[in-house]
Amino acid sequence: QVQLVESGGGLVEAGSSVRLSCAASGVSLESYAVVWARQAPGGEREKLSCITREGQFAGKGRFAISRDAAKAIVFLDFNDVQDEDPAVYFCGAQGGWDGPCNSMPSDLWGQGTQVTVSS
């Protein structure tokens, strides 16, 4: 089974920028629509940004999603990290999705990467 792996989390300074990465074990993410979401302790999973196989994307606020040049990795970038940002950040993916990514299902989710903030 294909597995998603998130990386890039850790302890970051308040006000700094974060880049998280999502990759799939054994395969490229080129053929997958991908979504980034986060879940804070006691909270619900919140979708942040998504990108289609063709590179069309949707998101909100400070969150930007992109693919690397080889289309193997999907990044989530956000700036000005604040106290509301600590959470586990997850990527999800759906193969063969043809519609807008903000309505995509996700048949794959990673285990998440933890982002914590120091001030």
C-alpha cells in the first residue's frame, strides 16, 4: 500500500516561516491531488490548502501549496507562525482526481508531522 510521509515539523520560533513536505513511499505524487490539513489537540482536522494534478490550487490565508520541479513532493509553506498554529499537520492524497481539489476525497493520509511554536 502506498503511504504518505510528512516531514519538516518541529519546534519553530514565533513569527518564522515553515516549510512542510509530503512524499509518497515508492511513488511520485505527480498523479495525485494533494491536500494539507492540520489538527490541534482537542480540535477537528482543518483543511488548509490543496493542489490538483495539473497544479491548480486552493487555500486560505498564509498557507501556500506547491510541487517541486520533479512533481514528487508537495510542500506547504506558511509565514508568521503564531500561537494558533501548533498542531499535527497531515497530507492527504487522491489518485485520478479530475475535479477541483477543494472537493477532493482523500483515500490516503499520512501520520502527520508535529509543529510546535516557541516564543
